[in-house]
Amino acid sequence: MTTQRTSGRRKKAFAAAAAVAALLTTAACGGSDDNGGGGSKTGAAGFDAANNKVAQASLAKKGGTLRFGGAQDADSWDTTRGYYGFMWNFARYYSRQLVTGKTEPGKTGAELTPDLATGLAKVSDDGKTYTYTLRDGITWEDGKPITSKDVKYGIERVWAQDVLSGGPTYLKDFLDPKGEYKGPYKDTSKDKLGLKSITTPDDKTIEFHLPKANSDFQEVLGLVSASPVRQDKDTKSKYGLKPFSSGPYKFESYSPGKSLTLVRNTEWKQSSDPIRKAYPDKITVQFFSDANQLDQRLLNGDLDLDINQTGMSPQGRTTALKEHKANLDNPVSGYIRYATFPQSVKPFDNAECRKAVILGADHVSLQTARGGPVAGGDIGTNMLPPSVPGSEGQKYDPYKISGANKNGNVEEAKAALKACGKPNGFSTTIAVRNNKPVEVATAQSLQASLKKIGINAQIDQFDGSQTTGIIGSPSNVKKKGYGIIIMGWGPDFPTVQGFGLPLWDSKYIAESGNNNFALIDDKTIDGLFDKYVTTLDESGKTQISTEINHKVMEGAYYLPFTFEKFINWRGDNLANVYTSDNYSGMYDFVNLGLKSAITPRPPRRRPLTAGEGRGGVGGAPGWTRGAPRPRGGP
Amino acid sequence: MLAYLIRRLFAAAVMLVVIVMVVFGIFFLVPKWAGVDIASSFVGKQADPAAVEAVRQKLGLSDPIYSQVWEFFKGIFAGRTYSGGGDVTHCAAPCFGYSFRSEQAVWPVLTDRFPVTLGLALGAAVLWLVFGVSAGVLSALKRGTIWDRGAMVVALAGVSLPIYFTGLLSLAIFAFGLHWLDAQYVPLDQSFGGWFGGMILPWITLAFLYAAMYARITRATMLEILGEDYIRTARAKGLKEQVVIGKHAMRSTMTPILTMLGMDLGALIGGAILTESTFNLPGLGRAVLDAIKNQDLPIILGVTLITSLAVLLANLVVDILYAVIDPRVRLT
């Protein structure tokens, strides 16, 4: 193995040469082939044409090959184990659930609709029993019918965390909070269907008996971890290499980190599936180590879209915004980027000291460090993402973060410091992942702001791949003196529970894998979550969500940076494209179509030159395109 | 000769054992000292302590480090079985570990990726040897001429420009701009033409860097040798210039070139990370880069071993070739 020979001096020489080359190329190629507003010569629909609305739906034709590219493979393609947002989105090609998000743009996409089931749940027993009836004609890829027992078995696999680790465990928490069931691989019952809280009176009926009502239970059944799995096809830890399909496509080949190809599942019947349109004949995914290559292929028309959906790189998006604006969408991602203050580290046990940081920070500078209003997002003013019911967006701004204090309010911050008993400021440490250049830039921006109010913050860049073990351990956080932690979070499912429960409920404080970094132990917040899960009407849930958000902000546990946005590429040949809140602003993959079944010759576009690369050593860890984030995760 | 070979192979084996132990130390001991739990990185965001413990057992992370090293070596010859939570995974011999990230045994990954890297390294080596050595010899013979200066300026550019610049630039011009060459890798068993076409730019890019270095080394060595007494004697004897250069000077010049070639080829076979990632070639370099990104320790360990093995073998071959090229060298 070698990284080949380069030196610092050579790199500098390269940088200079690259800049010249980039300038020359830009000058030579001249203007744009697109007009940003209403479509382009290449057939692209226009800037933001698919953001919360459907672009070119009528142009979608049956057939062709839909070509994804990605800088990161899925954590697992096993429906039980996957946690990356794009994996959940893509998994609808080969898996079905009892209920799923509507295949419609924006907020509507986050509403549930029946999939394998004939209708939404019949809820009884004060919200503790959910009953579903399965549709006729639903089949596996070998033509055998999908039964209620297959659904139960698929859900039971979530209990086998010792074998199938990695995915969300909400179902386990909701259906078996005491952890009595040991999972199907340790199940001593003959049919391995020993989980008592799910019953299957017949092959068409499935009933869920919750020990305690939870108003988001159906949302959790809409996650891909609730997909059916057939017992005789369960290859346990290797299932993700070739999942057995219940959807319109099945795995043809998969080479981890290289490529994935799906072909039509000929046993799937359109009549049994009101959700999926299954336009293309074939779906391919090509993985890249060098994200520059990926952007270049997208710009060149060799690929239709990015499977990771984490936005283009700074250089790629600069070229794209300038030259191919009609191919771009700028959705809100559903993620909030923020700093949080572990109360175990003094003086952040004092709310006034926390407020001093919030008030003293230059929020515009933080937004700029995140990429600015287009690529970074709107200034975050509170902790509930705009896609979650109960969110008030920037209207709720208790610290005037996007208003009077947007450039930092030194006077108010110093007053807060005085109230905290630290009138001359204090020293602390900002913990930030070393593999996220944007987060490091944000930390530096915050450090500069805090200096103005007398807070001397050192930056500790920790190994980003070891986040769970480093900042997920409260004792380690205390030992290292991390007073400020920089992170991001998005909803697993679009409710306050799906977003905030692991962050804000004291029951979720854990010695390992902790996500309640601020160590919030507020009985009022805990009580509101308890009330939320037993509230069945939507307006009541929305009101509680708003209240929880207010309590979190009043406690000054967080400094929100941005309601994140990103720039995503939409290929010329794509049709029926729209972003969905169900997948945090990603394009809804499952109903993407192609305008032409024959892949058109790529238009000649100005290529990204070396000088416009993403910076750093090509392909080396630390590129700007972050690894796809787990749903809800960092 | 045989005794020499046996001695060298034994030394190589000892070296590999030391490398395995050092790599194990780096990846399994250092994080432990830093308070990082490797097992927790395998269980996802909602880390269930029982799941972390199960993963730890399955991976043998709670065993002492010497036991882990021993199990690793045993697996190479006898295969290995990983079990936990009712799931049994068998890794057939030669088992160089098992990636629980991608659920693949390491050895098939290495054998799948190796031909891509080998093709890249050998193809580029042919180019850089032909062009680099020729340019170096001609520069030395035409010292001070425009040819010499021009060749050395190009060589300087080649040495100075890193792969990720020349690679991206060549892609931008020849693949995405002029559409002369395809930037898509096609496996050799699918289409020879497709494979060859897809490899042209990576070969040229990689060879450009190395050819430049070889040209400079060849020129310097050749100039030194041309001043030696035996070259003067050969010329005084009335030998033709082609014979003086081709037979006498070239032979001595090739000794350091061969040393470099052994080292470079060995290192490249372990994965040309930048070239493979720039051109998206699914070789060992990309495999190890992805593994580093995903903290996939077994793959990193496997590729490190292959790299070490390749370097050791390449050096052994070079040592043997010394005797062929330079009769003064005796292998005893």
C-alpha cells in the first residue's frame, strides 16, 4: 500500500497550478447551458423544481436503467440492520412494510399510507392494540404469498441485536420494554415466533399488543426494520448481501463498496401495490471512494443521481450552481446542526453560562461556516426541525438568534456570565469530529465568537469514526472536559419522539452510546414525552411537541446553528422527481422514472478540473461530502 | 543459492509475523488505551450494552491480544469459525480475518481486488521503464542539449505534480472533455478492449510520476558510469558506442533502477490508493481506503499484510536479479 510520493512543497506547487488550470478552463468554457428558473436546453426541469413538488411526472416512461452513484455504501442492506437514511429510502425497491410514507412530495410524503396492509391500523384497547389485514396478491420473489407470520418474523429479528446489530430498536422498546424475548435465533418455540406481543390469528391478520400505548407506534411500523422476512430465506448476519425481495425489484448482484444491481422482481404485481410505480427495468449503484469522481460523473451525465443524498461538495455545487442550476434542488434536510453543553462539565451545569455562549455566538458566522444560507441552511433558532409537526421554524426564536442577536450580543452575553458567577469568562473545550471539515470550521467560528466575551475555548478534534465511544460516554466527556460538543441530528421518523426522545429524555442517558449529550434530566420534559405517547389525536401531539421544544430551549441546553439545507443533483433524464419529508428532504427513490429508456449521450458539460477538486488528498478521509448520516444520527 | 533463498524466505516470514503484531497493536491496543471501545462502533447508534458485549465476543475482542494474534495465524492455515448469538460464520482457510462490516471474508476481497491493482502496477511499470529509462539514457548521452533540458523539465513536472492533479486533469480533458477515452473500469474477464481502454489513463497518470523519477535517476547514474575507467577502456579498445552503452554502461545503470523497481512495484501492488480512488478502480488501494473510512480493521490488516508480502517478495526477486545483471554479485 502506498500513498505515492508527494510533499508539502509539491502540494503547494500543485495548488497554484490547479488554480491557474481551473481559471483557464472556466474562461475557455464560458457560459451556462441552463437557465436556473424554468428548465434548460438539456431538459432539466429548473432550479428547485422538485423541491416539495413533483418535477416532470408526465415524462416518466417504463423501462431503462436508473443509475445511482454514491461515495458511501449502505451500513447494511438488511432491512433490520440498516440505519442510513438513504438505505431506508432505497430499501423500498426490494422491501414492503405494513404501512409506509406516501409517495408524494414534501410533508405529505411523511404521512402514512397502507402498503402490505389493506388499510391503516384499527387501533383499540386505548391505543394498545393495532390490527392489520394483509392485501391479496402480495408475494415474495419466488411467487409464494407474504403472510402475517413473515411480517412477525421480520419484526422479531430486531430482537437479535447480538447478530443483527446496527438498526433502530424502537420496535423492541415499544413491544417488549422489559426485554423478555430473546429474538428468533434463541427462540425455543417450534415456529420461532415466540414474541407474545404480536399475534397472527391467520395468514392475513396481524395484531400488535403494546404493554403501554405509544401514539407513534404506526410510524415505527413504517420503518424498513418492520419489513417481512421469510424464515427459510433468513441468512442471519449475511442477509444484507442478498435480501429476499417483497418489492418490485430484487438483488441481481452486490459487491460491497463496488456496485449493486437490482432487476425487476417478476413475481411482484402492480395490482397488489398501490405505492410503487416501478418505472425502470434495472437499477444500478456504483460506489466511489473519491467523491470528486462522483460529482464529475453526475455533471457529465454518466449517472442520474447521488444515492447518499447528502448534497454536492463545495466545489461541485459551485460549478453546478453556475453552469447547471436547472439540475439542482435545495431542500431542507430535516437535520439540525448544533452545539450542546454537557452539564457534567463545569461551568455548564449553570444555565446562565450556557446562555452566555448562545448569546455571545455570532450566528451568521456559524451559518457561513456551515456553507451559507443555500448550502448550509437557514439559521437555526430552536431545536425542532421544520419537518416535524409542532415546529414553528424561525418564528420561535427565544434568544433572537436570527434577529437582533444574529451577530452575537456581547453585552447580554457578559450579563449572563456575571449571573453565572464568571464575569471574566472561563476556559472550556469544544469537541468536534475530525472527519467533518464543516464541523471543524464551525468550531473555529464559535471559538472566535466566544473569545470576544472572555470564554477561552480550545478545540479538540476527536476521531469521528469513534463518536459512540468518545462523546457517547458521559464519563469520558467529563474526564476530557468537553464543555461544548458539536453535532447534528435528524428525525428517525417525523415526530418529536422520532427526533428528540434520545436527545432530551432522561431515561435515554446511557453510559455507552449516549445521545443525550447535555445530560438533560428535566422531569417536565420527561413528563411531556410520557404524555405525548399516550395522546392519540394529532393536534394534541403537535401541541405537546411545541411545548417540549420550548422547554428544551428555555433550559439553554443547545445552541442551534442551522436548519440544514443541501444542494442535490437531478440528472437530465430523471422524471417524476420530488423531495420527501419522509426521507429528510431526499428525493423519493421508489417512484423515480426515466424520460427515455435509452440512456442519452451525455451532454458536453464543463468538467470539474483538478483545481476544483474537493480539496485535500483525493480520496483521503476527510473530504467534505460527509459519510451518510444514520437517520436520527450524527 | 538455495541456502540464500531459504534464509531470505525465513527472514520474510519473521518480518510478516512482526508486522502482524505491530498492526494488531496499532488497531486493537491503541484504541483500548485511548478509552475507545471498538465493539461499540459495530452496533450502531442505539447501542444496546448486550449487543456490544455480543459483538465483542464474536470478534474475540475481549481475548488477550496475544490470543487474538494466535487465532489470526491459526486461521490462515486452518480456517476459523466465528459464533455468537446463534449465528455461526465460517471463514475458510486461508482465513485472513472476516469483515463484520461488509460480511465478507477478507481473503476473497483481497483476491477479487488484487488483479485490478496488479494490472495497474504492471502496466504502469512497463510504461515508466520504457519511457523513463530511455529518456534518462538519452539525456545522459546528449547532456546539455535542448533534448536533455526539455526531458528534465518534463521529468521535473512529473515528479512535482501529484497523482490527484494529473489524474483529475487527464480525466477532465480526455474522458469528460474530449470523450476520447472512457473513464469506466471494465473487468478484464468481461472485455479486454474495455479493460485496456479504461486502464490507459490510470497507466499514463501513474507512469508519468514514476517515469519522471526513473528518468532523473537513470540520467544521473548513467552520467556517473560514463565517467568510469572501464567505459573509457571499452571505448579505447575500439568497441562500438552501442556496445559500450548497451552492454557495459546499461548493465551498471540498471542495478539501482532494479532496486527502485522492486520497492516501487511492491508498494504499488499493495494498492495505489490515489490512482485507484481518482479513477475509481476497484483495487486493493480503494479497498483499504474504504476500510479506513469505515474502520473495517480486518480489511486494513489483510491489505497491510499483502503489501508487506509484496514488498518482501519484490525485494527478494530484485536481490536474485542482481546476480543475473551484475556478475560481481554472488548470492551466498
